[in-house]
Amino acid sequence: MAITNFIPEVWAATLLSVLEKSLVYASAPVVNRNYEGDIAAYGDTVHIVSIANPTIVNYTKDTDLTIEVLDDSDQQLVIDQSKAFAFEVDDIDLRQARNGGALMTEAAEKAGYGLRDVADQYVAAKMAAGAGNDLGVVDATTVTNVYDELLVPASVTLDENNVPSEGRWIVVPPAVYGKLQLDSRFIKYNESGNQALHNGMVGDAAGFQIFKSNNAFQSNRTGIHATTTSGNKDIVGAAGTFNQGDVGLTISGTGVGSTNTVVSVSADGTTATTGVNSTASAAQTDIALSGGGQLAIAGSQIATSYAEQINKVEAFRPEKRFADALKGLHLYGAKVVRPEALVIASVKTS
């Protein structure tokens, strides 16, 4: 049976291989793993030490230079995520399968893909929260707008922050990729001449390697205050801003005509306009917004560090079952170390 051929290091390496081939946000060239080091347990800390930039001075012949003492700073990447899996394959299934050992391997690979999705979503959320540049709401409903209103402004923003132009990337939702395919300025992967194939990579445009992902971070809205005004329109105001995807929501309150449906969100994402049945009196109530805009995230590999390890993989025979079982522990963490090298945008696609 499969358990008799079990070697923990081999299975751990197999699971990591599955992860690395499948990640988008948590793999090169989107993140760096320069500070991964050794992860022994949940809660470990990876120290990222950086040195201040040396001062550039004028040099005068036969004059001594002032020796500058450079300050250093320490950022900490904490391994704060621990995910596990545990499954078994019954001996009867192993016996009846043409290749019983392959069942364990297939199940382990599926566990790896499951870990992939959770880790990828985690890194996407870290980037969304830590990005130093926000383009706001971008209207990507037309073909040219994706290039003109998203890619070019993101590129300019990185230029202004002195981010190296080499190795820049952007991860977009599938709907945005669909628009890009219709733009002649988008270079498909098979036409780009790029020799290094990365998971999710679909092409090049505006100086970016383009990746697509179903794990594009979505920011949901809740607890919005709605203020009703007199007339045939109601304006909804919020402490923050709306996402362009916040639509089809019901407002309940007091006053004439105060039960309405949100029908549109303004182009800048700050207000929502609702239709009313009759003249409304002043009223205020709480509403809940569901949905939200998916984020496109652009940047450089220098922006985010990621560290992971398949910490433990154990095979065992459950005491009260005739079965082979496998369990594993995945430890990881991420840190945005250079926020200025990340750009986010809430993309309106419909």
C-alpha cells in the first residue's frame, strides 16, 4: 500500500512543487522570497533588515571625505498562517483501483491545490491592504479603457516612485483580461517571446507582465448610512467610498417613499443614486452593501516578501479504520516591505 512507500521529505517536496506551480500572487515574479530562511513553527519571525541610502556628495580634490554612518531598520515578516489537511483512503478503494498508490498521490495534489488557493487569497489581501498607491475606481467596461485608464496610470505611478521598470507585473480579474484580449496593444503570451512561463501569465502590455487570477481581492461594504432628501432622488452617503460593484441593494427607512433600490453608483465611487416612488421626507437608516469591486494589483517583485514551508507531513493508519491516511501542515506569512512599489485599482467591469 502507499503508506509503505511513504517518505516525509519527498511528499513535502511534492506538495511544495504543486503550490509553487499554482500560485499567482504568492509566486515569482509577483513576490520575492529573499528572506524565507528556516521556518520551524507557527509564529516564527523572519527579520528583514534594510540600510538607509548613502548620501551623494561633491568630491573636492585633496579633501577628506566625511564617513557617513548608515542607519538600518528592521521589518518583521511573521509566519502567522497555519493551514492543515488530513484525509484517508480506504483499503477497499485502494484494492479496487487500478493503481491504488495513485489515489494517495492524487489526493495529496488536490490538498496542495486547496492550500494554494487559501495562501493566494491571503497574499492578495495583504497586498491590497499594504499598497501605497490607489488609483480609485477605474472604468474597465470598454476595450481601450483597460490600457488607457489602468495600465498606463499604474505604470506612471510606479515611474514617479522610482520603481525599477524591469520585472513589473499586474494581476487582473478574468473579466479585465477578456477586455485586454480585444486590444491590439496587448501582446499575448505566445507572441511575447517570453521564455519563462509562470502560472496565470497571459501576456504583456504597457511594460507589465500580465497575470490573471480568480483570487483578485474583493472589498465588500457593510454598515452604510443612507440619508434621504426631499424630491424624486435620494443620495446615499457613506463614511468611506462606494465600490463600483455595489449595486441592486435595498434601503429601508422612515418617511414617504423611503424604501428604494440602489440603481447606480457615481463614476468616482463616492455616491449612489436611488429612485423613489414619491416625494421623500427626511430620514436616515442603516443599510448593508453586499458585493464590491475586484482589485487589479500592479507592482514590482521588490514590494512584497513571502515565506512558506510544508512544516510536517505524516502518514498513519487510523486506529479504527482499514485505511491509509495522510496529514500535513502548511506555515506561511507575507509582508509588504515597499508599499510605494504597489498600485491598486478597483475595477468596474460591468
